[in-house]
Amino acid sequence: MAFFTAALAGVILGIGLLLSGMANPGKVQGFLDLAGHWDPSLAMVMAGAIAVGVVGFAIAKRRTHSLLKLPMELPAATVVDRKLVIGSALFGIGWGLAGICPGPALVTLAMGIPQAIVFVAAMLVGMQLFHLIQKQLRETW
């Protein structure tokens, strides 16, 4: 049941990303182009997502288990450190250059868009490189 629920949530998220324009690199880049022809429509999408998230997290914090009786595993980290700031900056730069981020990239990959193959492949290579670098740093420190 948990797998079915996760798959259904993923499909709903994918449909939402498509309908909102978040899977359209041109629309995302228009939103990020503050000095040119700025398209503020994605700000409403983000505000709606934040509102839903705030309510969802408020409910989740009060529970120890989900409706499927799985344990609640909420993020515990609250510190803003150098790794978080650098990672956020890299994510933002990549989002601005490509006009797409990991979630919408998977949606466009499922749609068979050729550019998504390159993006997802580069994303996976980057994730693997990060893992290897982190492992190396842990071993040398």
C-alpha cells in the first residue's frame, strides 16, 4: 500500500508540475529573469506550494505515524552552515541556467524529451561525484 500511495503522490506531483509550468524551462527562466520580461506566475505556484507545505508539516509534527502507520521521519537539522549555503547557491545557478530542477526533470524525462536525458544523466553524475567526494573527505579527516 505504501508503494501505491507513493506512486500516486508522484503522479499527482508530476501532473501539478506540468499544469503549473514548472516543467517548462522557458517559463522558469522567464520567472528568474528579473531584469528582462519577468513572468511572476510561478511565484503564485510557489506560494501555493508553501502554504500547503506549512499546513502539512504542522499536521505531521503532531503525529508519530502516517495514515499508513509508517513512522513520521521529519527533517531535524536547523543549522544553516557553509555546505547548505554553497549547495543552495549551486542549485540556484543550475536552475537558472537550465530552467529546470530535479523534480520537473524527471517529469520531462518520463515525457521523452531528449534534453531531459542529458540533464538527468548530468544530475546523476553530479550526485555520484558528490557522494565520492564526501566519502573521500570523511576518510581523510
